[in-house]
Amino acid sequence: MQILKEEVRQRILQAAREEFLEKGFQESSMRRIAQKAGVTPGNIYAYFPGKEALFERIVEPAVADIRRLLEIPADGGSSLESLAGQVAGSFLANQIPFRLLTERADGTRYGRLREDLTDLISRRIRQEHLCSLPRELQSPSFAEALSRAFIGGLLCLFRRYNGDEGQLRASLSGLMRLLFRAPEQSGPVCEL
């Protein structure tokens, strides 16, 4: 029986993080991961039964946070600003797993996560912001467009994050103000 070594496991995980970030899940190769980790392709399977198990092991720290965010009730349980702050906190605590889940998870059971986040934000926009807009902008399609702009902007900020948490939070706040600032005049009562 082979004795598994923690140092080897950590090298495999680091090599897999790099491979998944560079290639995405679908294009990643267990052979390349093994080569980067300095182990034989056969030996990598003593540590992880396959590519999906390896991916899941890497992203599991962020999965619980994101699931918690997705399960927040859409009936006023959390404001959009609070939700954005929670997403930023999740990113800061789990940067690589978060990026893998939101950008590189196609082909895994997490492949729809970005869409799920977009749907969540769209529901919040309909609840918290559409009623304050002019009637012609009070539509689910406009809420979805704003949601996609917000998620795209959020992920762009995360990709370009350089270690300055204050700058990240200021940029996120600026994105929120630009996308969701209250209009100069109140619109009619929302009919959604």
C-alpha cells in the first residue's frame, strides 16, 4: 500500500489550480497537472480519482459561501448592496476557487453558477430598483440587462484585483452607484 504524502498532495493541488485557471476545466489535462506537480500520471490518481474530484477539492472553500448567497430569500432578506458586499467578501476569502467557479467551471456541475448569480441579482434589481425608474425601464428584460452588466463588471474587477482590498471595494461601490443610483426624479409606481 502506497503512503500518501501531504506535500505531494499540495503540489498536485497547486499545479491543478494553475492548470484550471489557464485552461479551464474542460481543456485541462491530468497528465499536464501531474507533470507540473512532478508526479507520474498514474500516481496522481492515488491522490484524486479524477479531474472532477480534483476541481471540486479546489473549489470547495468557495462553494459553501456562494451557495449561501444563492439561497438568501428574494423577499428582502438582503439588499443588493449588502449582497454585493457579501460576494466581494467571498471572493476575497477564496480568490482562486471563486474565479474557477465563475469563469472556468464549464463541464462541471458548477457550470451554471455564473447564470445563477445573474438570476439572483436580476431578482434583487426587480425588487429594489425597478420601481424607482421611469415606467419604460420597468421590465424584466431591463433588470436582466442590468444584472448581466453588474456581474460582468464585478468579475472584471475580480480578474484585475491586484491585492488592494480598499481599491476593490471602492471600485465595487462605484459600479453600484453608476448602475443603481436613484434617478433624479421618481418614476411612477412599479407594476411588476
